[in-house]
Amino acid sequence: MGQEVKMSILIKNVLLDGRETSIYIEENSIAGIGENSDADETIDGRGMAALPGMINTHSHAAMSLFRGYGDDMKLHEWLEKRIWPIEDRLTEEDVYWGTKLACLEMIKSGTVCFNDMYWHLPGTVRAVEEMGIRAVLSPAFIDNFDEERREKTIKEHTKLLRDVKSNSSGRITPALGPHALYTVSREGLQWCREFADEEDLLIHFHLAETEQENKDCLKKNGKRPVEYLEDIGFLSERLVAAHCNWLNKKDMKILAEHGVKITHNPTSNMKLSTGVMPYPEMRNAGLTVSLGTDGCASNNNLDMFEEMKFAALLQKSAGNDPTAMPAQEAWEAATINGARALGLNSGRIEEGMLADIMLVNLRIPALTPNHNLISNLVYSANGSCVDTVICNGRILMHGRKVKDEDRIMEKANEVAMRLAQDNVFISDRTNS
């Protein structure tokens, strides 16, 4: 990929940490705060608050094509009758347009980076490069305990990941994506850990999402998932584990000892009724907990403002404790903790950090009055409050306008409708 055009940006008269100031951006970093240097582009920040862009640490971006396609179904019925059959027909071009739609939605709602696991990685890479967003991308690794498939997948993923690492822009970080304990063999998991160490890669993984997963692992291996993964040497600070709804205190202690990062997906978990992540216990164990939306097939959007609110309210309701996840902790889960999980120099607006910034319009009813901006952002706002998004020092949205957004929605809709038309779905209800 070619080098991105370097430029400077000055954001003037913007609210930052409760005071009006200016932010000077040079190339892809925040070069100064309170400076008014000449810049290639100047943004009037009056009536706006400058905040770090949000980081979505668990997604399947191209599943934006399946929004609303299989709602109100039990998990296995949803997977077997809706999702897996239609995914079998996906092409790289389909994934490209689905990812472009997801990137558009994320940019429109203030997300500057996402951690993704999906099929047809080159299509995802192409979409991310064009949209200007930041991403950690992993091809889904599934061997279904078949040695021949495992060896083929290892060969394909080795080439894919090395190609991405050497040819993509600095905004894209390749990662390994072993799907889950029930779809990847011990040998496959161990190869992922070894290759991650060799190539200095993160590992993106579904862990203890359902109670059944724990029961099956205990029956098959004589141990709960976390203990089993520790035994085979899979756990490390490279691991970003999604869901983690069914953990006990011993599990959390083990994960913390290995530096594993957790990504909480409250909306998807509530919608599919898979369980409630024990956030207060994780926080007390010293685990880093970030936020992810999961895919649009199980959410059904990529709005991290909504995810913050649902995360905080779910923890309060489940624990019957209004202090279980305060607004500040939900905000940190969506920003600085996501940066920590993905190893990014972002998540705060400070000199020397990456210029991944959103400007929020304070002149809207949902943010009025402004007694506490963070509380308003978590409990009152949604993604429509975002006016401007800057990622890696480039303006991706200003005045809520994103380049080519109408064409992206039109093309993605065409792809989604074709896939749905081709898919045969027989509900049990039609047979009654």
C-alpha cells in the first residue's frame, strides 16, 4: 500500500478536560496542546468537546451485512440456520463491502479502531485501508480438530499474516484469530501461541462465552477452559479474550497472572442470552477490561456509546449494585483500556499520542445541561453526537459527512439482499 499523505491540523477553541484550548496535530500524532501554529487545515471547535476516539475490541465487521437477518432466535438455531449457511457463500468482495459499511458506521459513531476476526482477510484489509480507520485484523482460524484442515489453515494464515504485516499501512496490525475451544484443536491453539511469539502478534479468541462451553470442556479435558488453556501454554499477555461470561475467581486469577486482556460484549450477550460477565470481580482481580460490540448479526449496531451504557446498566442490574460499573469505568473500557489491550499509543489526548480524536457536539439536547460530560456520554448520548473524527492524523468525518457514504450503503445493501435471497431458511415455526 502507498504511503498516506502527511498533513497538519489545528483544532481551535475546543473543550478539552473542561477548559477551552487548541490541539495541534502533525502527521499522525498530537504535537501540542494550547498551541496555535499554522496548519494545513483548521477546525473550529467551538461548541465541541475533544475526546479520544473509541476502540472496539471485539467485532466481526463484515457481519454488518446480516443486520436484522436472524433476530430473536436461540444461539445454536441462529448459527446453524441463519449465520453459517449464509457465511458459506461469502466472497472476498462481499466481505469488502460489508467491512466498508461497518467502518462507515464506526466512523459515524466515533470509533477509530476495531479488533476484528473474520473470513476473507484481504477483503477486510482493502476496506480498512480505503476508509482510513485503524484496525487489528485476524483471519478466523478453525480446524474443527481435523489435522489436514489444520495444516492447510496454518499454511494459509502464515502467508496471509506476513503479507499484511509487510504490505499494509501503519494503521493495520495483523493478529491471529483462533475462534474458540470448541472449533480449534489443542495443536492449532499451540501453533497460534508459538507463531504469535515468533511474529510479535496479538491473539483474538472467544472464551467462556456460554455455560455449555465450560461444561463441554470439563467433560472432555477434565478441566475448565481457563485451566486447560493454561496447561497447554496458550495464555499470555498477547491474548485478547472475548465474552468471558462464565469465569470463577480462580479463572480470573490465572488470567490476571498471565496478563490476558478481556473484552466485554454486553449487548450481544444479552441478545443471545449467553450470560453476564463478572466485571466487578474482574476489576478487583486486576484484569484489563475493554468493550466490544461483537458483530451486527448479534448486536445489531456498532455504536460504542450504546455499548458503554448497556455495559454499565447490565452490571448494575445483574449485581443489584448501582456502583458496579460507574460511568468513568465504562468510558475507560471504551477508550484507554482498549488501547492497552491492543498495544496502541492512544486512548487519551496528550502530546506524543496518536492523533485518534473525535469532536462531540455539545449543543444537542442529550448533552444539555453538562453537569458531568462523561456521565452524559455514557448514559445520555449515542453515536449521532459525534461531529468530527480524526484517525492517524487524517480527517475521516467532519460535519457528520463521510466520503462516499451513500455509495457504500447502496453497494452493501445490494450484497446483503443478494446473499439473503440465495439463502434458504426454514423456521421450525413454519413446520408447526
